[in-house]
Amino acid sequence: MKRPKLRAFGSRLKVIDTRRVKPPQVKITDDYYSSPDHKAWALEVKRRAGWRCEWIQDGARCWVKHPDRLFADHIIERKDDPSKSLDPDNGRALCGAHHSAKTHAARVDRHKRNYE
């Protein structure tokens, strides 16, 4: 006597992600940063700074002079005042470390204003 074949059913359970640290989300950039107007503004800000970081600490200017890792930073963030986005006087050249520190501090201040 032949045994009947058992048919396998697909699982009804969904696979869940049990990792503690999730992969980072893909960063979505604003189209403004790839516009010709922004690129011209950034070039003017970096050229005016002599291709050197403009951060002043303890009365001395930052020594970093690396054009590949120099950022044209908005002194007053675009989210705080969009009308000053392309104003050259609202820009300064910062190295990666100082740009990250300044941007983080601006975000903290913005959240304090919005949630207090």
C-alpha cells in the first residue's frame, strides 16, 4: 500500500527582523543642493575663505585646509530663514568636523524652540 503524499503549505507567519541595530535609512537630499544656484553660492563662499575652514576657537582660526572636505555652511540655517539661502554673507567655509558640530548645535536649538 502506497502512502499518500503530504502537501506542504506555505507559512502564514511573516518573517520579522530581530536585529538590534537596523541598517541606516537611505538619506534623501534636497534638490536645492544640486542646483546651479547653490553650487555657485558654495564656490563663492569657499573661494572667499581661501579654501580654508573659517571656524574660530580660542581666538585662532582652524588650521584645516583641505578643499575636498570643505563645506559651504549657512550661518543662519535654510530651515530658519529660507530667504537667506543664496546670500553670500550668510555663508562660511567649514571643515567636516566643525560643520557637523555647528549643524548639530543648530538642530538642538531649533528643537528647543519648537518643543518648549
